[in-house]
Amino acid sequence: MISERIMEQCLGKKIKITYNDQSSEETFCEQFIRQEDDDDESILFLPNNFVALQSEIESIEIID
């Protein structure tokens, strides 16, 4: 699982996300929401109302 620190660095940038199932996509990070309690997890908001959950992300590469 990727760290919140890395997720936060993606805000407002073009990124390449590799998921735990080895699929990947190049996209834009519109918003980062930090975990608020033990029942939640941090998420990245992506275009077209998609989200990436922290537990689903294996790695992130910042493209620009």
C-alpha cells in the first residue's frame, strides 16, 4: 500500500497509477482526501468521478 505522503504529492499533477492487480493508467489527480478515522482510507479523486483507494494502489509515478 502506498503512503499518504506520496498520495498528497500527486495533487494537481499528471500521474501514472499502478494498481495491485498490475493494471495501470495515466491520469490527473484532482483531489487528495486523507484518512479521517480507522474505518476510512485515503483516496485520490481522478477525472470523470473516479477514485483510487489507498489500499488499491501499488505505486504512483508523477509525470509532471
